[in-house]
Amino acid sequence: QVELAESGGGLAQPGGSLRLSCAASGYIFSINSMGWFRQAPGKEREAVASTAWSGDGRYYADSVKGRFTISRDNRQNTVSLQMNNLKPEDTAVYFCHASPTLRSLTGRAGPDDFWGQGTQVIVSS
């Protein structure tokens, strides 16, 4: 079992920045990728960004490319999402995600994946 604890999020103005962090604990040796998904009201959950736990594999949704950057710290077992130039359409609940597979590097989640509780991001003037 893997537990994920998210921090960050909140309210930002359009064009502003926020940073999300996620700390993994438990059976972390099973993790091969970590990242973030989001779910806006009335919409399906979608992949935002993911990173392989080792190596250079990355995934970014087209809607966030050039604005969001995912990073990881293998020693601290954390993954962070720096979100710049935020837009109102980025408003959603953001979920930290960890997987024993690399499926998230193609923007997909699987049945064996682990999820955080979610943190709210609101972009509004």
C-alpha cells in the first residue's frame, strides 16, 4: 500500500502561480511513476503531468505544456507540480497519483494505482 499526502493549492489570479507537492509513504518501492490528475466540476478526471520514478520519462497534457513543470525528489519521495500562468480553466481538484506501471506517461491511470485525497485549485479574479 502507498499513501499520498498532498499540499499546496488554493486560490490564484489568472496569470498567477501555485505549487503542489505530494509526499509518498508506505510501500514506495512499488512506485514506477507519479504525477497529477485533475477533475473539474462536471468533467471526467484527466491526466495533467506525470514523471517516471527513475529516468527522464515525462508526460504533460497539451493544455498545460509550457506552463506546468513536474519534478521529483527521490530521496524525499516527493513529486511537485509548479503551475505558472494559471488560467480559469485550470480550476479543478488536483489528485496526486502513484502507479506501479508507466501507464501514466501516456496520460492514463490503472486499477492498481494509488490516489491522494485531492487539493482544490481555484483560478479566478
